[in-house]
Amino acid sequence: MCGPTRGCPRSRRNRTETAITWRCSPRSRAGTTGGSVCAADRGPRSRATTGPWPRDCARRPTGPAKRCPQCERGATVLLVRGVRGVVLAVVLAVLTSACAVGGSPSPPSAPEGSPGGGIELPARPREVRLDGVDPCSLLTEQQRVELGLDGRPVSTRDRVGLYEGTEVPLCTVRGFEPRAVTVGVSLVGSVGIERFTSGELATDLQQVTVQGFPAVVAVPTRFTDYCTVIVDVAAGQLLDVQYGTGGQQPPIPQMQLCRDAETVAGAAMMTLLNS
């Protein structure tokens, strides 16, 4: 696999003053077929440049493309990026313009589609605390079969700027048949649903109910390849379910992604309430 210290020209490896991200692209872009090429993305040395740039703040290579015979695993790179893409999307789910070279999100834009500012939700029927809950346990094997999620659940913990930079447990699971989709279930214990309903984020909010609990569908205003459902489970805690396309062609309509996100959120809440 092509990387900054393996499989690419020695002269283009990382230097102390510059971080270089090598990425693979079809060799056909260089005028031939088969194989791969490597191109370097340069940027200030920071945590944000240790891997591929998020696609919503991606930069084009500033250096010339060079042949890299070892870069034959480009498809694998894209697949891994697709799985991890949910993590990036969770970080930037509603901070739709929150890319900064230094790795910190920029201040979110004013909300579009919420001219009156925030919205008020009804009271939750009771509190369901998320402390100690494994997010991957919220979608049972039977539920995953019914939802068309035939990939293996992957559990991670990542710091999320949207949620005050705290470490958020996340479960990512993909579906390949009959559709290519990616689902992320996050259990947030640092902020409540007011993070979304206060009217500070660039997203269209639709009030819904999930298993009797107040929730919102957060529809990003600048991207169409994912949709998020946020469920108010307890004071200062929320369930974040994101449903995104996995490269389906033709693309899955965003409103369908939102409906599917509601379905997954309902399944996760059912498991949570019955546990």
C-alpha cells in the first residue's frame, strides 16, 4: 500500500517541516491503463495531515504525479477510507464547513432552514443513561440482517469536535447487499440534544419521535450522501445514528437515507430499552 514511508519514491518522503500524504489514483489519469500512480498532498504538519484529507476539505496534489508500482492496493485504501469515513463524517456531520488545516473545526455556520433559531422538543418519557453501553451491542445480529447490514461491526473511540472534543464510542457497520451503505452509531455522554436544537449548526432539523423519545433528523445543507438522527435519551446524553451511502450508483436519495437512519435509530433504541 502506498504510504509516506513505504512504496513511494525515497526523495518524496516526509520531511521535518512538511507532512506529505501519498494517495493512489488510477494510472489511466496519466494517460495509460492499469497500475496506479502516487500523488503527494502537502500541508502544514498536524494531526490532520497524517492520513487522507476528509473529502469535504480535500486538496488536489501540488506535486507532480509519479509512478508507484507498489500502489496496487488502491481499492483497499478506498475501502478502509470508506469505513473510517463514518468517523470523519461524525466529526463533521453538522459542521458542514468545519475543515481547518490545523485539524480543528472552524466555527459552524448559521443554520439554514431554521430561520427562527432553535426548536423545542417535548419532554422525554424517562431517562436512559448510556454510561457503559457498547454501541455495537445496540444492533443485534437479527436486526442487522433485517437492515441489510452484512458487514462486521467495528467498535472505535474517537475525539469529536462537535461534542466538545470528548472521546465518543462509535460502532461502524457496512452493508453491501442489496445496497452499499455505511451506518455509524455513536453514544454521546458529553452534550445533550440541545447541541442540535439550539439553532447554532448549519443543518435542517425535522422533529420526530423514536420509540417514544424526542428526536431530530439532522439533514446536512451542503452534502447529500448521509443523514443523521439524534435521539434525546437523557440529560446531557444523546444517541447519534448516521446513515450514509457507501458508493451506491445511482446514489441513494438523501430523504431515503434519512428514513433509513430513523429505522436504524428505532432498532438501536428498542435494544437499549430492552437491555
